[in-house]
Amino acid sequence: MPPDATETKRRLLRAAVEEFATHGLAGARVDRIAETAAANKRSIYMHFGTKEELFDRVVAESMTELAEAVAIDAGDLPAYAGALYDRLRQRPHITRLYLWAGLERQRPVEAEAAEYRRNIAAVEAAQRAGRVRADIPAVELMAMVIALVISWDTASWSLKALPGAAGREPAPEHRAAVLAAVAALVRPL
């Protein structure tokens, strides 16, 4: 009986998520992915194509998973930011993949873009209804909300080392600070 290709693909994707989240696209090694997944390199190329295509798939699936787990309520962007913050704390590989993709791919991933289009449309509707400030374009407002949510992950290590900083991980108060910042940012003028 031939091996189960579905299970092999699942193991390869799990291994690829960890490899890409840890090392990025350039630093990731197909050999390590195959070894971690107890598969051979050929199976990666057979199921997913090139390393770049596998990276794009891992990023797209991670972003889709995030979008499905955290629904946007554009009229309550602080609550959305809180839910997004919580999910990213539970699944830190998603933030790392997001950052690696921004550094190394610098091209849109359609699955991610589709989720953003839905979110932007919701923010635009909330702006028209007067529930969210309208002087900042919705796409920029969304980028700012996301930046606030991941602000600790993108902060300089020198900043994180200063007295009063939590160090590597954000302090418990950080979530409240993010929500307060988002609330102030999106409040209608």
C-alpha cells in the first residue's frame, strides 16, 4: 500500500511553518523541512513546487487562519485589535512569518490581500457611518492598527532592554496600552 500523501503533506506543512518562521525564506533549508517531517526532499517539490512557492503557501495559510480566527468589527477596532493581539500571542509564528514575508518577498499574497480587502471595506463602511475617523484612508488606518498590535514584536532590542521595558516579551499591561492606542487612533474627530 502506498504511503498516505495527505499525511506527508500535513507533516511537511507543519515543518515548513516552523522552519520559515524561525529562519525566513532565505535561511530556511529544504533538507531540514524534509528531515523534520520524516519525508524526502523530492516530496516537497512534488507537493508544493519551489521553496518560494512553499513559503508563499505557508504565509497565505497562516494569514487565512488568522483572518478566520479573528473577525473584524470595524465599529469596534479596539476589540478587533485585542482579539488580534491575543491570537498572535497564542500563535507567534504568524507574526514572524508576516515579518519575514515583508522583508523577503515584498509582493502581495492573494489570499492575504483578499482578507485585507474585506477588512478595508468594513472600515470604510464604519467611516461612512461616522463610527471611525474618516480623515485617514481606511487602508492606512488598518496598517496602523496592525502596527500597534505587533509594536512590541517590531521594537528595537535596545528599546526592549531599557529600564521599565518588559524585555523580550511584552508586559501584561502591553495589551491594555495597545487597545488604548487603537481607541485613540480610530476615534472619530
